[in-house]
Amino acid sequence: MSAFDLIIFDCDGVLVDSEIIAAQVESALLTEAGYPITVEEMGERFAGMTWHNILLAVEREASIPLSASLLDKSEKLLDARLQRDVKVIEGVKFALARLTLQRCICSNSSSKRLDMMLTKVGLKPYFDPHIYSAKDLGPDRVKPKPDIFLHGASQFNVSPSKTVVVEDSVHGVHAAKAAGMRVIGFTGASHTYPGHADKLTDAGAETVIARMMDLPAVVAALSDWGGIS
């Protein structure tokens, strides 16, 4: 008997190579606003966080008042870049064709952006209608809070202990662990950085893969290993 009844995927940086695009747009906006930061630093420090929470973190750290207009400016710039440039992560369709578990997406991105990206790269039919945005749950329910993962599992009436999550960010791993789920880290997107795998492991990922093609075998191995108590 499998240890898992459900596999939950993060979207950005796991299914679509979007985190690097977000880092490029957001690092340029922050640098222009008086907080110089590189694309690489954006990926390492803020991957998996909403732009709103990134701005709050920067304001706290640097005591720089950031204009509320940056929220809307980033959304418009990023949506345009994603619509033009976002690509599927290599090996995702191979993995999805071989995984027999029920599956869903649980993301911090908005439902509108998820729909746009997944439609563009041809992944929407693999998950529809089980595509969930933390922003739809209400204010301040995004990762690293566990709410969206618990919501995803509840849609299938599956226990968190019978759920495995695929995540690329420390914030996402923390959210999945707080939900009582097991986690596979992923470092195969373009925003990966030195020490990425170690950070995911330190946050609670049981193993980390750099190739999505390896996911079915790793899920099977973790299932054989047994679930958490």
C-alpha cells in the first residue's frame, strides 16, 4: 500500500520556470527604488514569497518607504513578461504521465496568473480543476502558512500525513511541514543558487531533486520508506 494518496505541486519554480522572471522584474524595481539587489539575491532570499510580503520585508530591513504603486507596477510588468517568456520546467510532462497519485497545485500566485501560465505551457489539462491559490483563501493566508496545502488536501478528503509536496522554496517547505506533509525539494529551475538544496533540506525536505524526470522514482521510494506518524 502506498504511503501517499495525494501529491501537491507548487507552481512557480516547480512546474513553470517563472521565479527567474519574477526575480528579474522585482530586482530592477527594488534597485530603482533605492534598494540595490541582484537577480541572484532575489532568488535566494525571496523565492516563494508574494511581492507584497517582499516589499514589507525590505521596508523593515532598510527603513525605505516603498510606494504602494510598486505593487501594481510589478504585477503589470510581471504578467506581461510571463505571458511572453514563461516556459514549462523540463521533464514535468514526463513525470506527470508516470505519476498515478491524485494531484493538485497549491500556489501563492493568483488564480488569474496560474490560469495564464498553465494554459500557455500546456499544463492546465493535467490539473484542472484542482488548481488552488492561497490568495483566494483570504488576506494573509499565503505560504509560509500551511493554509493552502491543508485546503488542497481537504478537497480530496486526504490526510496531510498521506500527502507529499513538491516545493522549490524554503517558505514553501516550511508551509508543507507545518501542514504535516512530507516534502520533496526541487532545484531544477533557472533561479536555483549555490546551497539551494541544503537550504531546502534544512527547512525540512526529505530529499531534493534537480531533474523533474526523477520525481516518479523518488515518490515511489519515499512511499516505500513509509509515512510520518
